[in-house]
Amino acid sequence: MKLSAKIYSAIIFCFLFAPIAVLLVFSFNEAKSLSVFSDFSVKWYVELFRDRNTLAALKNTLVLAASATAISTLLGTFAAVGINRLRSRWYRAAMNTVTDIPMVNPDIITGISLMLMFVFIGRLFGASTSLNFGTMLIAHVTFCTPYVILQVLPKLQQMDNALPEAAMDLGCTPLGAFFKVELPEILPGIITGAIMAFTLSLDDFVISYFTAGTGFETLPIRIYAMTKKTVTPKMYALATIIFFVTLTLLLISNVVDNEDSRKLKERKKKK
């Protein structure tokens, strides 16, 4: 059984990562072919950094992802604190359900509904253009915030409720107790939630496509536009860079989670 399980796992991993491996290899191919590797070269990476339109789209994507991450992390953290302090189980269950809706709702439904709302509000106020960077930012914050809540809320539930109460007994204000006691306890969840929000915003296409204005193009939208004609090997190089950036963020998230789990186990042993 152990051998068969290993073989099965190897087949699954090959199925999942074989396309990425092909992409990584052929991003260093001198020719444009995806079937014949002629010679090792980094010319497509050089061409990538000479493409102003692609770099502008990458800059827009990073600005949008960073802005959405900062706002959704702040909103998600305070929302998680509020949900955790609800006394009624019914209210807490209702809030958890509402929080889960953006995560389980299909992206195309979320994108279309947000687009209709933005257009309606824009016409209501007589705006010349209803869709712009602001609408994309609101849309990204909308679907990123629940993931931050999902990461922070368990950390609050694991925390000893007596800690902030003890801090307030010693003279801290409720806000001071939050920053001095609660925030360090839930910081790993906040970091993990922020990393997840950043990667989701960086990768999003469907919702961005429906809420983007004419003057703001993200990288996924540009790549989609290029597929209608031809995808040059420069995109292989760009995809390789994005893959390693995402992999780095994932490793950081796992290190933070493992460190937090280790500290939690040490506290349980002391008790």
C-alpha cells in the first residue's frame, strides 16, 4: 500500500506540475518553438524587460495588488475581531455565512454583479466613465477581504481571552490592549492573509476583466488580449518570474504558520 500510494502521489504531482516544468524550460529556449529546445538563452527575459506595454501592465498589477492587500488586510483584521467578539452564536454563524459568500460565489457572477453596480452608480451620479482603477480596487478588496478574515479568525479563537482582560486590568485601554496583546498573537494570521490576498489579486482575471476601465490594463488582461493573436515566448519568461515570486510568498506563509504552530505547542506544554 505504501508503494502504491507513493506511485499514485508521483503521478498526481507529475500531472499538476508537468505544464509548469515545460514552461520553465522553454522560457530559456533560444527559438520560439514549444516542441524543440534548440539552445539555452535568456534573450526572452531581455525582450521582456524591453516591452514597455507589458511592464506598464505589470506595474498596474502590482500597484493594484498592493493597494488591495493593504486595504483588505486592514478591513479583514478588524472584521475578524468584531466577529470573534459577537456573543450570539446565531449572529456569528450569520456573519460567517456572509463572509463565505464571496469565496464560494463564481468569479463571473461576482464580476458581472459588481460591473452592473458600478455602472448603475456611475450613471446615477452622472459620471462620464463608470469603470476605472477605483472600481477595480473595490472589486479586489471585496473578494480578498474574506480570505484575510478566514486566516485571522482562527488565531483569535486560539488566543486566551484572559490576556486582553489582564492587560486592561493593568491599566491598558481596550485599544492599547489590542495593539499590545492581541495584535502580536494574531500577527501570523494577518501575514498569511495578506500574502493570500496579494497572490489572489495578482492572479485575478475574470473580476478584473468586468470591472476594468479603458485606461487601466492589468497583466492577466494583457495576456488574454495577446492570446487572440499569438503568445510570444516573452510571456513564458514572465510566467516563470511570477511563478517563482508566488512560490516565495507561499514558502514565507508556510514558515510563518509553522513558527506559529511551534509556539502554540510550546505554550501547551508549559501549561
